[in-house]
Amino acid sequence: MHPVVKEGDHDKECVDLMNALMECHKNRPITQMLNGCLEPKAALDKCLDKEYERRYEQNQKEAAQVYPAFRNLMKMKEEKEKQSRENRKLTAEEKAKLLEREGNKL
């Protein structure tokens, strides 16, 4: 059985098919046990598969746009951490010079 239908979660076509399947089960309890509602269920499965594929493609497109920005952000973070590790290895005099140079850049 399919999950509870929430408004806006599925396409109207799929919601209509879900309602038709529930109506079939409600009106024909005996045939439900004998797989009498296979046609509405098959149509619903096909509709949900199409919906899944559409959402998957949409998510892939969005990820393709977001991923490069995320990757650049992570690269900047790694560079900052690397710089921080290098700064810890410097002597006090070298740190003072580095801070002085960074202060001039701002």
C-alpha cells in the first residue's frame, strides 16, 4: 500500500489514481484480497515512478548548480586551515611580520 497522501506531495494525476485505488479497495473488499484492484494499482505505480524520475532529474540539476559553489567554499576552508597550521609553525618574530602584512592588506 502507498503512504498517506498529503496535499502538494504528489502530482494531481497521482493523487487521483491513489483515490481511485482507495475507492476500489473500499467498494470491493473481497476482490481486494483476490488482487481485484491490480489495474488502478499498476497505473498508480507507473505514475509514481514518473514522478520520482522527474523529481530525481530536478534534484540533479539543482545539485549541479549548488555543488561547484559548495566545493569552492570547502576549498577555501581547507586553504584557511592549512594556512592556520603553517602559522602555528612560525616563530614569534615571523608571526608578527605575517600579521603586519595581513593588516596592510585589509
